[in-house]
Amino acid sequence: MEENFNIGQKIKELREARKMTTKELAKQSKISSGMLSQLERGSTQGSVETLRKIAKVLDTTLASLFENKHEKKQNESYEAFHIVRKSERRKISFPDPLYKCEMLTPDLQGDIEFVLVELEAGRITNDVLPHTKGGEECDFVLSGSIEIEVGNLNYTLDEGDSIRFNPEIPHKIENRSDKPASYISAITPPSF
């Protein structure tokens, strides 16, 4: 069961529950009305930073935008709340086709975010952003090689290497090689 989150629908539901227009939400989130409209229609996923801005205005968390309460009600077994089978990992969609994430926890409601990240060859970004307030981020390279910039420091990590840092420090992770790379990321508190 492969599932993509319908973030746009969730944003629209939260906006309407607060009796806000798209124009009001866009203005308070400091994004264009066009971008918000595209998000709500599902024609774009938006960047993590854009989703954070919207979540803040809607007085919710980024994690709640990814939560699927309907599915939780249907699967009220111990396993559904605690175990993620390989075939049932949820994918978190991003506009960057070279960056893919799969959740390794059943949801984003716990104290830790645990995801499998795949970076295609040549995945380079200009985005240098803090991910969350406080806490820690630990990344473990499963395959390939990744470049991590944390503040003013740059590191190359190869298969089997790991790093721990404060995710509040602006950082970015790239794959400058000609081969795909993957890593596991554990972040507290959750940043999504």
C-alpha cells in the first residue's frame, strides 16, 4: 500500500474550519494566492518551508498536515500504530524530483521523525534552512555519498558514516556524485 499525503486537501479543510479565505491565508503565510490555490488543488506540493509557514498561520504543526486520521480509525490494531512494513511505507511528496522521503514510523505524532531519504545523482540545492527548533538530527548513510553543509562547515559522508548536529543550524544535504545515495534521518522533535 503506497500512499501519498493529500496535503492540499488538509490545508483547505483547516483554512475553511477557521473561516479564512485563500487570500487571507496566503497573505498571513507570506506566499502568493496562486501558490496556495495550487497547493489546495494538489497541482503542486510546495516546499517544506512554505508548508511550515502555512502550518504556523493555521496554528498547527507540519506533522499534522501529513496525518491521516481516517486511516487510523480503519486500522485500530496494535500493529498499525507501531509497525511499518516495507510495502506500506508512506511517501512524503516534495516538488524536488531528485529528493524522496519515506516514513519509517507509522505517523509523525511521536517525539522523533524517522525517515528514509533517497537522493538521485546530482541532487544539488540552494536551500539552506533550519529544520526545527532545538533537538538533534542524526543521519546515517546507507549507500552512496552525500555532502552536508552545517553552518559554515562542509562534510562528505560515505556509506556507513553518520553525523549528529543541531537541526536549528541552517544546513543542506546534497548528492554531488553520479550515483544515487540514501540515508536514514532521525530528527527530534519532528520537523515535518
